[in-house]
Amino acid sequence: MSGESISPVDLAWLRMDRPTNPMVIVAVLILRDRLTHERLKDVLARRLLTFERFLDRPVVDALSGHWERDAHFRLESHLRDLKLPPRAGQAQLQAAASRLASTPLDPERPLWQFHLVERYGKGSAIIGRVHHCYADGVALMRVLLSLTTDESSSSAPPPAIGKADGAGPLAVLAPIANALSSAGLLAQRAIEATAGVLNTSLQALAHPTQAAALAQYTADAIRELAKITLLPEDPPTPLKGQLGRNKQIAWAQPVSFAEVRTVAHALGCTINDVLLATVAGAFGSYLESCGTEIDSLRLRALVPVNLRPPDHAPRLGNEFGLVFASLPVGERHPLARLHCVHQEMEELKHSSQAVVAFWLLTALGLLPGVVEQQVIELFTAKASAVISNVPGPREPLHVGGARIERQFFWVPQAGSIGVGVSLLTYDGAVHFGVITDRHLIPHPEQISKRFVAEFERLLLHVLAGAAVVTTSPTATTP
């Protein structure tokens, strides 16, 4: 609805924009079939614009913001043709995506745009850009699904999706949120200076039977926030440094999702553990090639954690927290590296770090922008990369009748972070992409190629272990 206030957490992401790090999610879709401008325009008109939020632009003042309907909205301003040289390949498409990732969106219009490469290989390609204040990666995956069909016909109705109503209640906080008037108020209370002040305010708001549990939960959250605050800065490496204004994008050949799942099941860990350990191996191999001493080196990555209740209708907005995952980039043995990652992620699962980060972002949206920038700088100095893992559909999809062969999403890097990693599962494969600051890493393909190599190393160790078990002689009783 035009004139609606921007939720505090969405406002925090809007004000996080910097010339060196625009808060824009970039997507690349590679299509097997040709897609015309008119067909894609028809899909956007009939499906994307059912989300009325995409007709609005965000307007910000000193302390707040609201959504304003673009009275002169024209779809042609948001759908552009992009021509590549004849017989252009992956390198040329990556370069085009890099230029767009480095180009600001027009603040006088709704902050999103699609660029169609009508002739790419035997098919087409789409590069999409959406500002993070509209939605996070999980919500945008739902938006993508609304644009697609599971068959080549483009006439099927879009799947049902919730209205763009900002940040809603979180399942993990349901017992607490029910006792308070809004999630925003909860976030404010969660960062009160002392537990005593917090308990006093909650006694007035919460039901007496919930006050003790809520006080304990809040005390745990305050301890978690203190723990995050006391984390030291990440050590200087080629992944971290002074940022410029140009981004570089690269992606790797897909990895079989079935093989990733097999490794996870064989070693008793999660698919996410396997992928994070593989990223850690790629980082370590790259740093060593740059002459960096990696023995015992650990680097942190900010990893988004979806906080949406699984049974709620999808909606726009940002409903995720962040955790600081420690990556053992100095561990050269892939099995030992995976074991370290698994232990780290198990500890984070039992912490309230993701929820605390969501509260903090909500609180920052309620404070002046200058304060937010200082806090973001403080926290992003503690990490070297952002790693986003978004589960996509298992079956192939079509947009405007053209089959999507491969797809990638890159979430923005905040503050002083200059490296982002995209992990997207789609149609039986894991699609891996990297976005870097060109001043730091001018050739991110040197990292993306290593991802495939590191996963193959891990897979070989697992298969070798299985072979040893299978071929070992059967023990006999003397």
C-alpha cells in the first residue's frame, strides 16, 4: 500500500547502501530457449506486478521511511534489452553482470530492474537486480517461482503468495511475540542496556506466567550480543581490504546435488556443512596461491539464516538473521575441514545468534542512519565474506516458455566486506557463484573454479573410505 511505513529491518537494509557496497541482490538466469522482450514484458506485467510493492519506491527521511507509489511508473523503465557480441560466452555474460552489479539503481523509481540478453548461446539470459529493502533471498526465490511455470507453456496461473506486508512474526519467537504488541517493540526491548530495565518493562507488557521465561530468553540474547561484540576483527588477507566501486562476478560449473547429499549422509552432517566446508577449501587454496600463510588460519563468514515459519505463506520483506560462521580455511584435509565446520554449525544451531542479529537490524532501523553506519562497520570488520545458501526448486522451471538451465543469486556485502558467495540448489545441481570487489580480487573465477576442485577432493575421500570398507576382508573368529 502506497504511504505505508517501511519496516525497521527493511529500513536498516535501505540505509546500508554505500557507493562501495550497494545493497542490491543480483540474479542471473541462463535460459535454454530463446525469450523475446515482449514475452518477458508480458510475464512481468501479469505476474511480478501482482506484488504491488514493485510499483513503489522507498522514501527516507532522517529517522524513518515510507513506500511511495510511482505515479509515472512504466514497465519499460524496468525492463531493458542488453546486447552482447555475437557468439558471446560465459566471460562476456559475467562481465555484463559485473557492470550492472556496480551500477546504482535510479532512486527516483522503484528499485528493481531486469535486463534481457535475447541472444545468448542457443537461448537467452536474464540479469535481475532488486534492492535488499524489498525482500531477502528466500522471498525473492518465491517471487521467481511466481514468474515461472513447470512446463514450457507460459499461461499457467502464478502460485499463491502472501501480500508484501513487511516483517511478520517469527515462529521461533511466537511465545514471546504474542505477549507484546509488535516484533519491532520486542527488538527494541531486546537491546535494552540492562536486564533489570528490560524485566521491568516486560512485567508491564507480558503475562505474569511468561515473564520469567521471557526474562531468561532475553538474558541469553544479551549474552549472545555481548559475545558477538567481543569477537576480534578478521585477520588481513587478500579477501579483505580497501574497497572500490566495481564488482566482479564469476560462477562455476554445477555440482551434482545427489553427490553433495551422498557425502552429507555418509559423514553424518548436513548439506549446508558440506557446502560451507567446500567454500572454506576454495578460500584456503586461493589464499595459498596468493602467497598467504594459511596454517591454522580461520576466517569468519556472515551466513544468513531464514527465520520464516515453514507453514506461513511467502511474502516480501526481510525475515532472516545472521550468524558468524568460522571457516577453517587453513585445514588442508577435506574430511578434517568438514568435521570442523560441522562442529561449528552445530554450536550455532543451539545459539540465539541469528535471532539476536535480526533484533539488532530491527533496532538499527529505529536509530539515526549515522549510528547504523558505525555499528555496521564495527560488525562487518569481524568477517571476510557473506555466504548465502538458498534452496531452489528441484524440478526445471520455465519463464515465458523458456527453460531455465542455470540460475545464480548474489546477496550484497555490507560495510567493509568485499566477497560474497552464492550457493543455489536447482534442478538436481548446486550452482556456485562468487562476487568480489575488483580492487581486492579482480579475477573471482580463480575462487569459483576451486570450489569444484575442492568438492571433488572431498567426494574422492568419501568414496575411497567406502571402498576400503567394502573391500576389507571379513573378520573371522579364531
